[in-house]
Amino acid sequence: MGVSGALCVVNAIRAGRFHCMFPGPIFLAGAGRTVLRARSAVDLRWNWIDGGVVAAVAAALVVEAWVG
């Protein structure tokens, strides 16, 4: 998730694609939360992390399809 987030952010900067501008940071945030959860630094269930990332990407795809 962290690698895909970093690549999405780089692609958003280089190509200016909306699809990468929105979910790239979400992937990075999900990766950060996953690291914190794995180290027991936060008490967050895995399904909340997964659900948040899936919802954010789905929202980005819907907006991208709508905007064109």
C-alpha cells in the first residue's frame, strides 16, 4: 500500500492525473495507520483501515468517471 501510494503521488505530480491525486495520499495514510497498528501504537481494527482505503478509492473512481 505504501509503494502504490508513493507511486501514485509521483504520477500525480508528473502527469497531473486526478485519479492519482486523490487515492495516493489515502494509500500513504493507510500504510501509516497499518504500521502504527502493527506496532500497537494505536488501537484500530484492520477492517477500519481496509474499509477506509477501499471507500476512498471508490469515491475517487466515481468522481473521476463523473468529471471525465
